[in-house]
Amino acid sequence: MAPVIISQPAPLSVAPGGTATAKLVLSASGTYSGRMHLACALTTSPAGGQNLPTCSLNPTSVTIAPNAMASAVFTVQTTGSSQATSADSFDWKLRWIGGGSTAFVGVILLGLPNRRRRWVWMIVFFIVVGAAGAIGCGGGSQTPPAQTTLATTSGSYVFTVTGTDEASAGMTTITTVNVTVQSER
């Protein structure tokens, strides 16, 4: 019999974007006393899986006395699908530029002598009409396409939990945690 055994928890089921937890119990034989460092890793996943789930343990090390038990919580985290769009619109920037250039030309005209203003007003009229036409014919909003995050692929996953003795790295104990990620609804 191994000096320390990690119990295998019941299989977990989790929806994409959710988390699930399981309690792991470490049991020591009468001859073991020490500290075990715990780690988890995804070891089996569906072929072509995307946004694979991640695991964590709390605590990551436990002290066990002879014939005693210690526990840790295994947590699995999945990714849900999402879509994000940019609130910044190219159309808005064109309007701001058009309004700013019109105000700038108006300030320049105030500094010109009266005789030249008639010709300048004609030029300004054509500039304003041209800018308004460019802004008005912008073709609508130029919002960039939405960014899509895919959900964790549904299917069966296997995580391996390893306990390694602090004093003797050659002494390890292993268990697996089976996780089913449900189909996204």
C-alpha cells in the first residue's frame, strides 16, 4: 500500500462559462508523516477542443500525520462564448473633424480685411458644402466587426492530480478527476 492515497472524487459536470469543485481527501498510512505538494493538469481532452478548461487546487500543499487525513478543493473553470463590439465609431470621428474644420475656417475669416471677405466667403461656402457632403455620404457606421470568444468545447476531460512529498520528490501519489463539459444551450 502507498504511504499516501488521494481519493478519486465523483465525476463533475459543468456548463460552459461555469466552475465546478470537488473535495480531494489525502489519507496517510501509519508510516507516513510529512507535507505533500499538490498540482493538477489537464491530461485528456476532446480532439480539436477549444478554450480548454483549467484547474486549480486550494491549498496547494498539506501536512499529514500518520493515520490521518487532509483535504484540498479541486476547482475546474470553463469559458463561455461571448461577443464584444467596439463602441468607437468611425462615423463619429468624421463628424467631429467636419465641425472642427468649419470652426477653424470661421476664426480665420474674422481676421481678414472686409474687401477680401467676399471671395473668402465663397471659398468657405464650397469647403463647408464639400465637408458636409463627405460626412453625409460616409456610408453609415464603420464599426469594426464583433470579436467572438468560443465556449469550452463540450465533452469529457480528465485532470490528473499529483501529490509529491516535500522531503522525497520520488514519493508521489496520483488520482484523476473526470469532468464533463455540457453542450452550450
